[in-house]
Amino acid sequence: MGAHHSAQPLPDPDMERLATGLIEKHYIGQLCGCWLELLVLIPKIFVLGQKKMVSKSDGQSYYHSPDDITNFGFLQSQILAFFPHPSANLDTALAGLVFKQAVLLYLWTILASPHHKNDNNAMLYNLIQSAVADALCLLDQIQDSSRINTSLCWPLVVIGCCLSDPDAQQVLRCRLQNMLDTIALGNMQETLSLLEHVWAQPPEDRNPWALCNTMQEHQILISFA
């Protein structure tokens, strides 16, 4: 979904209520692993970021209202509080923590580019770089051949958008290629193709919030599940 468009459908509130009920039961599923509560937050982050992106596309300056700042803090606190339920197996728990870092990056990159540090965003920049490093460390603990990798395309793309170091990009590239060689699902090929296009762009265009533009430009249609 392109955040620069003002009118797009969001998940049905009834679906969110059903998801909340599953979260309360500590549900662990094939597509949502143990991180369903993080997936529920992604549309809420989208709505928050959409306000800024729509204003930017209209050439307007965006003012963060008190409600926006409060909502940002609430979302951040919910993400930081997430921890996989003890009933999850090790790979599923590690994947949940990878999702945690990716959702944090999705939230934080509303405020600033992950690739530029200045006097106004030094603390945020350092937080983003720390989240990227933590995500790569967690990924290193998951075998490339593990089936849980099939659920990691979305966080891999978000993390990849925030990578500036070519060596770190190569780590992600090799993981996706190894996953593709082992499991051979089309969404992995499309994820790798998308990241190659992202990394070919200038740093200012490498942002999770610009992914829709890249996908449209190169006609990449992908299910991240």
C-alpha cells in the first residue's frame, strides 16, 4: 500500500478484534508465528505514517500533533514490550524478535531517513542502526534452511531498506539466495529482486516508506506472507 495516497482500505475492525482474541490465547500459527500482536500494529503505524506522506506528496509541511506524538509513543511502547511466548519453539521465537526489530524500524523511519545523521536526529539514527544490528544478529541464529524463513520476507525487506553497509547488504543477499536454493518459493525471489532495486537507489530513496514506489516502478507484485 502506498502511504502517499489518502484513500485506501485498512483491515476490518472485526478482523482486529478476532486477532486480539487470538493474541490473548497466545496463538501461534503457520503464517503469523508468535508475532500476531506485532502484525496488528503494522496498519496502525501505516495510518500514522500516512499523514506525513500525504502532506509531503502535496508539498505541505507536516505538523506532528499532540495526538500523533502520543500515538507514536504508545505504538513504540507496545512494540518494545513484545516478547515471544515461552511456548514458541526457538526458531519461531527468534523470527518473532526479528519482526520486532523490523516493526520498530517501520515506525522510526516515519520520522527520518535511516541513512542520514545530523544534529536533529542523532539519537534516532543511532536507535535505527542498533535495531538493524540486532536484527542481523538474530537472523544469524536462524538456519537458512529453516522453514520459518518463509515468513520473514516482510522484515527482511524493511531491514534491507535500512542497510547502508555493502557487507551487511551482502549478508542479507546471501541469506535470501540460500533460502531460495533450499526452499525455492517465489516470494523469496521477488524479495531479493526488490532489495536489489532498493540498494541500487540513492540513500534518500532507500526507506521502507518508499517501497511501494519501487514495486510499482519495476512491476513487482509480491505476497510477503
